[in-house]
Amino acid sequence: YFKRDDVVKLQSQFYDQCLTVFLQLAHFLVLGNKKFKKKYASLLPSSLSVLCQNLKMEPRFAMHYSRPAMAAAIDEALNSDSTDAWNPFGDALIKDISNILHDTDISPELYLKFWSLSLADIFVPTASYSSAINELKEKRRMYTSGDDKRKKEAMKCTTLIEQLQLELKSQESRHQFVRKNFKHSLCHNRSQLSEFLRLCVLPRLRLSPEDALYAAKFLYLLQDLGGLSILLCLDLTLTQTLPLLYVSTDREASSLGFFTR
């Protein structure tokens, strides 16, 4: 019994290490192509179907690798009518994901939006931005009078304030764009919500604490849009997440804690 228990613990540690390396590699690829977002898409196969069906990659990992390409397509759609093949709001990608989701009761639009977006797309920390801006304004007020060194510090504060204001405005604009494109992407019954939790929420929340927080915020967003019953959601969430406690690794259990908190 104890030998078998040790083997399970070792396997879970190996799995956590492999998952960590996967996330680091994905982050490395994004940083390496940060200035050339369109170039990132050239690193990927032609479609999600190739990743999931031909290369046999789990959908959650395929979507994680594809998300930066979709984010670049959303940025392009904010300023023009995008025809990018990786645009998660476009017909081409919706049709492609429909081929992967055959024989399921989940909307392809909802599935695609959940996996293509990040925390910054669905949640704007306005209070945190306001607090940081007010602190910089107070700091700038202290440096307004004095020698050249203090004036330079005041100018730095002004620059940081302007950058934060632009960043907040950009994030709010992106957030509004995402909300407007949520039509036909809601859970209208128990079966659809159950499939959404099974295929979207549970696989993603186990990737990392950030993804767990995203999954929780996404449920709040759907509830805010009138897309699900909060009582039914709590019932199904508890029913499906509690059994995971018995088969989760240390990393997954930590992420599950972020989600439930």
C-alpha cells in the first residue's frame, strides 16, 4: 500500500513539473514574439482541428497555445473589420471548433469565447488603477517644488499616470467589445451548463491559479449578462468540483482553492 502511495505521489509531482514546463514554454513563445503578434500565428498549424484531431493535443492545451494568436486577432478587430482566421468572433473559427465539439450540448460560440479570452478581457480592476493613479498624484504633489532632481521625479510620476490612464482606457474598450460579442453564447438549461463546466471550467481552472481566477470571473460575467442561473451553477459546480479533490495533484488542488475562494 505504502509503495503504491509513493508511486502516485511521484507521478503527481512529475505531472505538475510537466505542466509548469508547458506553461513556461507557452509564455516564452509569447514573449519572444511580443513585438510581432501576427508572427506568433505563423508558429501554429493552420487550424485548431489540426492541433486537436491530427496532432492529438488535448483541447485545453491547444487553446492555451492558440490564445495569443486569438488575442492579436481581437486587437485587430477593435480597429477594423478583421478577417483573421484566428478571430474568435469570426465564422471561420466557430466552424472549425464545431468539428471538434460534435455530439456535445455546448454552444461553439461559448466554448470558443471561454478558451480564447484572458482575465484582462473580462475583468477591469478599476479600483486598483484608481488607487495607483491617486498614489502617483500624491507623490507628484510632493515633488512639485524643489531642485531639478525632485522635478524630474515629478515628471516621471506624470508619465506613469498617463500610461496607467491609457492602459485603463484600452482595457475598458476591449472589455466593452468582448461584452458586446456575447450574444448567443449563454447557458440556457441544465444540460448546457453541465457541459460548459465539464469541457471549459474544470479543465481550465486546473491549469494555473490565474486560470482558476479567470474561470470564476467568467461565471460571474455570464450571470451578470443573464446567461445562467446562479443557484443552478453553484449546484453543478459543487457536484463536479468536489470529486476532483480526491484525484488532484498539489498544483491542481491549489488552483481549485483559488477558484472556490
